[in-house]
Amino acid sequence: MSECLARGLSTIHLMADGVLQEVPRGVRKALEDAISHIKPPPFKVKPGFIAEVLGEPASKAADTCLDSL
């Protein structure tokens, strides 16, 4: 997720807690490898949190970014 700020973009990565345990082992290993290269490292959050953020707060953030362009 990225947020437009006066000084530029601020980016964070989120990962739904418990998701990796739900995928096949081979896929999990590939995801864990990919995740190890992500900068900044992802924050683990409750699965419902991501859905909440992608609702109203994300919409407002997108509007702010578009207005600044």
C-alpha cells in the first residue's frame, strides 16, 4: 500500500496472518522466498484488516493522490 505525502510516497506491505499455512507447501516456500526480498518487510495483520483498509480509507487516500497529480 502506498500513501501520497507532501514529501513523496510512503509504502508499507501487509500480509494476512495465517495465510501461508493455508497454501500447499511448495507454494508456501516460493511465497516465503519472495517475501524475504520485499522492502520494507510486510506487517502481519488480521485478515479482516486488509478488507477494511481497502474500503473507505483507501478510497480517500486514492482521491488525495489524484488531487496532488
